[in-house]
Amino acid sequence: MREGLEHAYDTLSKGFSTAAHTIIAVPIQEMERSGPQGSVRAVIRALPIAVVKPVVGVSEALSITLLGVRNKLDPGSRREEEELWR
């Protein structure tokens, strides 16, 4: 279960980091290339990504956490799954 929580934390932080990079760094780079208008366009294009990436990170983190809980409560199902994928 601890591994699931650690992996969930990593996934969640990666999702937020990607969103932050998209909403901050990309418009700055675009402004350096094409001026203020380019940065405004980059922000507008980045907004959907900035919203979706954290949501994807949260859903993946929740999935991994629930898998860890399932494995803790029913270790036999984890062994069966490992045997299935070997």
C-alpha cells in the first residue's frame, strides 16, 4: 500500500509540474520568440492542457492508491495478477 501511495504522489506531482510548465514556461518562450501577442496565444492554448493534466494525474494517483489498498486487503489477487502477466 505504501508503494501505491508513493507512486500516486509521484504521478500527481508530475501532472502538476507539467501543467505549471505549460502555463508558465511555454508562454515565456513564445513571448521571447514572437512578442506579447504570441505569449497571449500560448496562454490561451495552454489553458485546456493546464486543466486536464492535473485531472489526469489525480485520476491516475487515485487508481494506483486503490490498487495498493486492494493488494493490501487481498494479497491473493495480486499474486494471481502477477502470475497472469508473467
